Amino acid sequence: MVWFKQLQAFWCTPPADKTQEDLEAALAKQVISDCPSTSTLSYGWENPINAHDSTLLVSVGRFHCAKFTVAKRLLPLDVIRQTVADRVSQLEAQQGMPVSKREIKRLTEETHFELLPKAFIQRKSCFVIWDWDKQRLYVSQTQQALLDHLSASLAFCIPGWSVKLCKPEQNIEKQMTRWLKQDDQLPSAFTFGDACQLADPKDRFCSIRFTGNELQSQSVQQHLKDGMWVKQVQLQWQERLRFMINPNFALSQIKYLDLDKETDEAEGAIAQFQTELALLGPLYREITEQLADSLGGIGEPEAPSTMAADELVRPFEDATPGV
């Protein structure tokens, strides 16, 4: 497993009649395959160790891990524009008159459809860990576009399950600002690192980044006194993790301080992965809970509704899920 460099947590609450065994069968509704030549996008699930293995989940106790992949055909707009321009020039030379806008639009659509099978396929993946006891998902990606595709896939694969972004009760930016200004005491399990981003709450495009700085320095504190807020700040959790915490409760730039990534290759890929999952699943649970507790908690998961991912899913009409 590539250890998470980013972490986003979600509630994932199954209906009362669903068990762990139902999860893999549900994900099998949308197994990723090669992106079709006539489609710009496809997404789905695969084995986290071997893409050719039909088993989608690797499990250790009540932690289950799968890999979610998005395949997208990349067709540069410049290529389409140049191809269309060349064809328009040829037609105008043959006809002796300008090509209409309607005809140019038709040529553009025709060219796109013609070139699409030759487009380069870009694949992006993330690991997803189900913490069955806590009814949570831990996702190794914070990029919104990929999370949107993930939520759409979950809505398709596990309808009736409640999927909701974990959010603490307190406003993260306000609380981080109070910690850094020392208006409130930073919880004892955490210490400040040496990086932060300050933003003007009245102008979100105005921000300042500090790296390699003592965060209690005069320059940082003066900006806080002038009314700037903390948008991101680096925290260290005990002697175990160092990370940036973001306003949406996402962790980024995660560094592992007390874990040895060297594993016994004689164990085999599956055994290595299970060892890492047994280690990382509880670790992500613990950091999520301790950080949430310091921010007022994240409440209890909502009961499942008939609409999975009610607050998270956005429609993707151009996607071809599970193709």
C-alpha cells in the first residue's frame, strides 16, 4: 500500500440489514475497465494490490480496503482546434465561400469523435478503507474532482447507505486561528509545525504562506492581529504524524514519524498489504477521532436514507461509470 499522503474521512452508514459481506458484492456492480474509445471518462473499483484479481477487497478484521480508479481520455483542445481549422480552410478553398458557424460546430463534434479513440488515457486512483465498527471511510485523496466521482460511484453501488463528509462541530479556521493566537490552548496531543497559510476573511484571494518559520514569530502574530485567519496549519500529533489540516477537515502532506516502511518481502504482496492495513486502519481512526474531539467532535452518523451520499453526490452526465 502507498501510505496515505492525504486523508479525507466520511461517515458511511449501511442499512440495518446489510453486513460486511454485502460490501464487495455491491462494489462489483462497477468494476473499472479500459476506458471505451467512445467515452471521455469511466470509473470504478479494483483490487488494491493486483488489478487483474477479481476480488475487490482486502480485509483485516473489520477493516476493508479497495482501490477506486478514474480513467479519463485526454484530448488536447489545441489538437482539435488545429484539425478543425485545417478542414475549414480546405472546405473554403473548395467552395470559394466562408464556412458557416453551424458547419464549424458540426466539424468540431465530428473531429472530437474521430480523434477520441487515439487520445491518451490518464488513470488516477485512491485507496478507500472501510472502518466497519466506526462506520467511516478513510480516503487517500482530497482532490474534489476525484471525490465527486467516488461519491457518484458509491451512490450507484450502495444505494440506501448514508455517505456524508465528516465535519467537526467547530469552524476549523476560527479554531486554528484561536490556537495560533493563543486565545485557546492547543490540545496537548498536538504541537505546531513550521508551516501555515493565512488568509484575509474579507478577501479569500489574499493569502500569505509561511514555511520553515516559527509560527509564534512576530511576523505571523502581527498578521493575526491585523485580522487574518489561519487557512492551513501544520500540526504534529504526538511523535506519530505530521500533517497540514485544511478548512474541510482534510489532512494533507502527511508524514509518518514513527513507522518503518520496510516490510519483509518474503511475506508476499498480500501479507504485506494486510500487515499495513492492520497498522494504518486503527491509526487513521485514532487521528480522526482525536483531531475531531479537539474541534468539538463530529457527532454521530446519520441513519441511512433512500438517497446515498445525499450531501455529497453531484450528477456526472458525461461519465460512463463502470464501463
